[in-house]
Amino acid sequence: MNQKPTLHFFCGKMAAGKSTLARKIAAKTNAVLISEDVWLSTLYPAEINNFNDYLTYSARLKAIVLPHVQTLLRQGLSVVLDFPGNTPKQRAWFRSIFEPAIANHVLHSIEVSDERCKQQLRKRNQGKSEGAAFTTEAEFDAITQYFQPPTTAEGFNLKTYA
């Protein structure tokens, strides 16, 4: 069987469970997992102090990740990118990876309530898993205002989780 590799990526509010799902999919599909939070916290441990810092360093990381992931896909390896796809602009970045690489893709969209996300955020803040930054509920509210769920008009292979 000569199947095209797949790029898996995610949409969901902060603390919706995207990273947990990413790890499960990577293990199940034997795919390469690349986690933005882990890379950013390792490369820039003292530089990211607010949301604008995150945007700056995330853009730097994406610039190097894009060609790297395209190479992996062209080599026949499936990739799970644990980077947010929470706006049309962010999702367009994923498209710029898989289309030139002629790879399959799946956009995994997690639909959970703000309250459930906040519960999981509080739990995450207590446990502080690798790459997880402490985030307040006020920061959650500020960031969530930019969240835009995917639409069918965007044309992604969409898998939804409730």
C-alpha cells in the first residue's frame, strides 16, 4: 500500500485538549509529533512574557517548521502539528504546508464550552506539564475572543470532537 502521508492539525480553544489529542493521534498513527508549546518553552524560556511575545516567537518558529514539515511529508512521514489553528489565518498556514507537499490532511476540531476549558486550564496550571505555561482565566478570556471555528467553506478534511 502506497498511501500519501497526512498532516494532522488542530482547532480548539485554549485548554480544550488539543495537545492531549495530538499525542494520542501521533502514537496511534506512528506520526512525527511537533509541539509548538514544547519548542517555544525550550528555545525561548525567558523571552515569552505576554501574548505579543508569543506571537513574535511563534512566527519565528513557524518560519523554520514549515519547510521542515514539508520535507517530512515529502519523505512519506505523517506529521502531527500541535500548533493552534484557531483562526482562518492560522489555518491558512497549515494549508501552505500540506498543499505544496501534496499530502493528505485532517483538521481536528475540538468543541468544548468555555467553562470546561477553564476547568481544564485550572487543572493544567496545577500540574504544569511540559511546555505548558501558567495562564489565567482573564488571559483565556482575552485570547478566546479571537477564536473562530472552522467552516466547511474553508475546504478542510474536518474531524470534530465534542
